[in-house]
Amino acid sequence: MKVRAQALLGACTVAALATAATAETITIATVNNGDMIRMQSLIDDFKAKNPDIDVEWVTLEENVLRQRVTTDIATKGGQYDVMTIGNYEVPIWAKQGWLVSIDDLPAEYDMADLLPAIAGGLSVDGSLYAAPFYGESAMVMYRTDLAEKAGVTIPEQPNWDQIREAAAAMTDKGAGIYGVCLRGKAGWGENMAFLSAMAHSMNARWFDMEWKPQFDSPEWKATIDAYLDMVNNYGPPGTSSNGFNESLALFQQGKCGMWIDATVAASFLTDPRESVVADNVGYAQFPNAAGSEGRGEWLWSWNLAIPAGTSKEAAAKKFVAWATSKDYTNLVAERDGWRAAPPGTRSSLYDNADYVAAAPFAKMTINAINGVDIAHPTSQEVPYIGSQWVAIPEFQGIGTAVGQQFSAALAGQFSAEQALQNAQSLTEREMAKAGYPK
């Protein structure tokens, strides 16, 4: 019996070594945020189901991730087998032939369950080119206890004047509490995500119908003046260095009266393990200009896509299907509760009574996502599709350059007027160089 047991043990060891020797390693580039870090912590489930696939992570800050994956895919560098990219990049890259279609994911994946507003932005000519990990719009998240103490009411659809008044009332710098926290870190997906949405909500536009930049318009002037006024008077110091993660931490630590940002943040604000204000968070729609029908029209999803030319397409698809499946959502809920489930991608989540009961922000999130019209992001006529971004390849570079001007103005390096002039001239130059109007 002992000999037989040793023989069986030896056979198992050989089999394990053989599996390890033949395991295929896929490299995944992902963004450094809470949902993606949670995905990495649950990888043992994927490994148990796919013992022949190893996973290597490259986790990067948002601006760095965008730069790295864009360079890699454009130059066919082949560093990554799965990329975390936004709904801005997906249709542009798919049309370039840079992404693999994922229409052949298994039937149990249930593509029909994906929210149309999200899946539509990831499709070209009827084919899906990325799977959404989570989706978001934007909203006001605020401290209900501070609002009550200050005697202010945040309406469900506030305007920017009401936000400024509430920020002033809730600010108590002596206690280290700032009325409003907003993004200031330069980047087309950092401060310009917020400022583009804010500008659209105040009836501004990036370009007129002849593709002429509009930073010399009164609407953009009103946007930047209001932004600088709020942040300089009622925001935390060092805002020019703050992006999503920094603002999230400030709110969780009880430093912010209001934070206007991505709806995906809500689950982290209401997690008592991470947030000292978890029981005192309220929600309102993204603000607009007083008397205006404008909206922020923020629509974003972080998605998993497979670059064309990878030699590990089959393994990459298995990972993408796992990480964006209903089973993954259930896995998160089992470990961390339904509140933590990745939001904004599947209809079934918002039909789930357990999720709706656990996530007080669920209704506001789904209403905000379904209310976005990327074909009409502002009250003025525009030649582009967009929301907090503009769907042209040049926007990535232009948006970051413009973001640097506004971040510098926030840091006091020059005036709002100079920042707008700089934004106008550099955008005119880059658009002329790119051959617009086309």
C-alpha cells in the first residue's frame, strides 16, 4: 500500500509539474483603483477554473496606463494580452483593427444582459470589441450630516449656484472640512473629465460645427471662473494634484462636504471598513447652469479588451469572460457584500432586490447612465459624439494639454483668462495639424 501511495503521489507531482510547465501566462494591464484591485484579490477563483493559465498584472495610475497601452497597441509592442481601456478608446481602436472581436464569448456570458448604453459604446458595426468591467455616470455625493448642520438642502437636481452656496455653508477650514472636493490633476481623463462635463452642463462645447475650438466663448469662461472660485475658496489645499483616488480618500476621511465625480465611487464611500462617513452620504444629479436644461452627460466604462495580434487570444478571452461575468459579480457579493458589486454594466444587477437594498446609490446611478445622450452632450449643436470626452483620436493629446493649462491656473501659475487663451491656441494648432475640418 505504501508503495502504491508513493506511486500515486509521484504521479500527482508529475501531473502538477506538467501543468505548471505548460501553463500559459497572460499579462493584464489595469488601472490602480479599488474595483480593479479587488479583481486581483479574487484571481484564485479564475485560477481554480483555469489551472493552465497564469496571470501577470501590470497595475498603473490612470494617466500612465493610458499612455502605456496607447503606445503599445499603436506600435504593436505586444506587451499585454488584456488591456483595461475606456469607452473612448474602444470604437476608435476597433476601427483601426487594433482590437479582437469578442462576439464569440460563451452563451452563458449572456451579452443580452449588458446595459445598451454601455454595450453600444463598445461596439462597431454590430460587433463587441470589449467587455465592460464597470460603468459609471457622475453625480453629487454629499455629507448629509454636514448639510443638516449647515442648514442647507441639496436638491435632487441642483444648479451650480446652489452647489457653491452649499459649499460655502459646509466649509469649516478650522476643522479641516472643505465644502467641495473636485478633480484638479491634469489629464484628459482626470481634471478634463470633470471640466468637460461641467462645461457641457453650462452650455459650453469643445468645438463648433466647423471644428473651431470654443475656449474663447463666454460659456467656457463662466465654467472656469465658477470652478476656480469653488475650489480656491471652498476646496482643500493642493487640489491641482488631486485626481479621482485622492478625492475619494479625502471624502472617506471626512474632509469633504461634497464631491462631484463618478458614480462608481459611491460603494467605497458607503463601506464602513474604508469610510468614516459611511452612514452619512446623500446623492443628487450632476449640476447644471441655473435655468438651463444642460446636463453633465458623463458616461464612462472601464473595459477589458484584447489587442489584435496577441498569441494568447483564447486564454485572454477566458479571463475577460470570467472578470466581467454574472458569476464574478456574485463572487464579489459573497465576499464583500452586494454594495461592492461592479456597477453599471448589467441589467440583471438593477433587477436584483438584494443589490438595490444594499446600494442606496443604485437608482441614482442607473438613472444617470440611462439619461446620457452622447450624440447631444450639450445644449449647443456639436460635430462630435462625446460626454466627458470627445470621440476623436486627437482628443487624448489635446485634452491632456488643455488639462495642464487649467491645472496650472488652479495652482496660481497664471490667470483663468491666460489658461483659456492657451487652451484655445494650442487646440487650434493641433486641430489644424490634424487636418480639421475633415
